[in-house]
Amino acid sequence: MRNIYVFYPTQVIGGAELLFVCLLNFLAQHYPKIKVGYINSAESCINELLSERVEKIAVGKSIILPENSCIVAPPHCIYKFSQIKTKNLFFLFWVLHIKESGAMAYCSRLSLENEVKRIQTMIHHNALICMDEATKITTEEFSSSKVEQKHIVPVVLEDYPCSFTKEILVDKECIHIAWVGRLSRDKIYALINLMDNLEKLDLAKKIKLHIIGEGDSKHLIREYPYEVIYLGTLSPKDLPLYLQKNCDICFAMGTSMLEAEKCGVPAAMVFYTTENSSSDCFLWTFKLRNYVLGYEMNLGLIPEKELMSLEQILNDFLANMSHRSKEARAHFESFLIEKHIDKFLQCVNETSYSMEVLKKEKLKIKLGRILRKVKNIKKLKSALMGLRL
């Protein structure tokens, strides 16, 4: 059994960070023979959430790991790995976003053709797993390679004992709606779309929106005629309690949907978009299949008949509040770590993507960058010659 170390340096608390915290804490508690650790920034707030049994390794120029270890990381981290000293080191790359290939291209500063080859190499060595059907499809389309069904390993969560069922509104005169998620470039337009649709509603009840999250795109949000409460980021401990006490229904994407579901608060998915959208399509999270937590509408994973307008979602919620609350909790339970840990460990121990493979890939990356610089220099010289003529 290989030791497991997560490489994901970060300064924020997001879905991926909480996934890795949950995974490592669970392994440390239930698999004492496996050494586990998080390679991270020394000052990261994530370190405070890790149990004492999880080794905290400061990212630096050189890292020493125990023999026979596996590093788990998103694919784009291949361009960020430090020098690692150990014997029998392997890698497992976890696709946690439908735009992972774009992140790789950005980090590498190379062509998409080069990134296709990186992904194909990972797949060839059983070193790439996807979090859901959506990331599997986008990875296959990008790489023109088949990802086996056994390599879908969903986001895993520890249980949150909860007997709460939503039966009445927080305020009978108002619907308290929560948005949970970072106010970052990749999520802000989904939030703005939700807020624009809230403005168009013609309901008997008032609307109050609780925005839980922080980010550098907050300035893109304009003024709205209904009350908006900005709460910033809430800790993993405080978030479920706040949602239960202050919110009736949650709109989100990714693991943020599950944060609401685990405490019995019904959740609806907003669709991923990187630009302003006039769409009025939403989906109850319990209708999602194959562990999908978010995607662009053009993927067509959900039958059109399942999609609902915002007004339809809210009216359905008011008419079936208790039922939707129970369905939300049941959907959350399909992601419990106990149900998926064996598959994850199998993937960790089957990857053949070794340090030798990584060295070859890094050499290809280095040569690719050199060739790109040479091409750019030739283009510049050609342009200068043209100016002289």
C-alpha cells in the first residue's frame, strides 16, 4: 500500500482544498499504516484543518518523502512540482474542474497540442481520475482518449449527522436564498445570472439573498432592488449551522451544493458560464447523476425536461419543502467517503506514472518552451526585416 501525499499549495478555502482535507484526515484516522501528508504553503489556513496525524510539508525547492509514496494533485500541478527526493514515487492526477485542460495550457505556456500529449500520457499510465461524468467527457474530448468508468472517483465527504428537515420558511413573508461559492472569475457570472433572474421574479413573497463567499470578482456585482447580505467566507464548522438557521434554499455549483445538502437545506445547481448570460435554467441537485457537480449546459448531460426556471424551482420548493429537503440529504449521502475510499486507494496503487515518467515529461516541456522562444524570435526578426524594407 503506497503512502499518500497531496500537492496543492493554496491560500484559500475552496472545494478542492476541503476535499483534500477530508481525504487526508479520514486516511490518517482509519488507515494508520499509510503515511499521509499535505504539501502546501507553510502559512496556509488549510493547515489548521488537518489532523495531527497528517504530515504538513512546506512547499519548497526540495521535498523528502517516504519510500513508496504517491503524490495526488490536479493535472496542472505537473508544472509546479518541487524537486522530490524518494524512492518508488508515483503520481495520480485528479481532474476536479471541467476547464482543467485550460488551466494546464495557462500554466505551461505551451500549445494545446502539447497539453493533449500530457493528458494522454497520464491516461496511458492509469494516472488520471475524474471527479464526475462531466469532467470525464471534457477530458476525453480534449485528449481524444478514453477514460475508463473505473477512473471516475467522485468528491468525497465525511458524514455530517443531521436529523434536520426543512419544513417551514425562516420568515413566512420572505424566501431566504443562499449563494455558496467563491466570487471568482469562473463563478461570478453564474451568480450574476441568478441575481438577474431573482430581479425578474413576480412572487408574493420577498426575496433576501445571502452571499457566502469572497473573491476578486465581487466588484462585477451591481445593485439590486432586493436585500443582499454579503457574509464573506464562513468556516466549514459555521457554514452548515448558518444555512440551517438563516436560509431556506441554496443555489451553487460544485461541492458548495453538497454543503447545503448535508444539513438538509435543498439545493439547486446553477450552470457554469464565463460570461454574462440571460439563461433562466436551473436544476435540482438531487436530479444529477454520475456524481456531476457542475457543467456547461451545452454538454447536454441532463434531459431538457428536468430543467426548470427559477420561478418553477422556487414554487416547487414552497409546495414540496420537506420532500426536497430529504432528497437533498439523500443526494449528499451518495458522496460519503466510506463508499468511495476503496476505489480511490485502488487508483493510488495502480498508477504507473513514476518519477522517471515525470522527468521525461518535464524535459519535453522544457524543450517545448525553448522551441517556442526560438519561433517567437524568428517571427520578431522577420517582422523587423519587413519594417526595414
